Amino acid sequence: MRDEFIQDLFIYLNNKKNTDQKLSYTSTLINNPEFLAKKLGEESSELIIDFIKKNKKGIVNESADLIYHLLVAWVSVGISPHEIWDELSKRKIQSGFEEKQKRGKLNE
């Protein structure tokens, strides 16, 4: 159910790509990478703050905002959710430490 929802939302957002920016916030984000990057940072920061405060409702709301903006970022560069799921599937077969060592990011 969840994967279908993400896929449906992705298709919906993808269809907004060519909508007049005056009529669509999504189109504005897709066509302005700097603005989209700023929103991704803003939503990430807000999520972090709510996480530190253990504000469950805030975490839910900011997670939804971040996922929306993340999907818009995927649309803007032509990445489908299935590409992300495939990458996560590859990583699932190894431990987190193993995966991070492979990428040289163990000490981050």
C-alpha cells in the first residue's frame, strides 16, 4: 500500500512539471533548483529540531514535508522511486557498518 501511494504521488507530481508556475507550487520547485534545495534543507532542519525535542507530531508533519520535497527533487532530475528502492534493496543484504565502510563513510 505505501509503495503504491509513493508511486501515485510521484506520478501526480511528475504531471505538475509543465504546469504554469503561477498555478503550481510543485512546478515552481521543479523549475527552480536553488529554491528546491533551500526547501530540502529547511525541511530537514525542522525535522532534526523536532526529533531532538522528541516532538512526535512535529516529526510526522516535517517528515511528510521532507518526503514531498524529496519526491519533487526526484521528479526534477528524472529519478523514479523504484531506483531508490533498488538501491535500498542492495544495501539491505549487508550490515550498515559494512555498507558505510564500502563507501568510506564509517566515521561520519
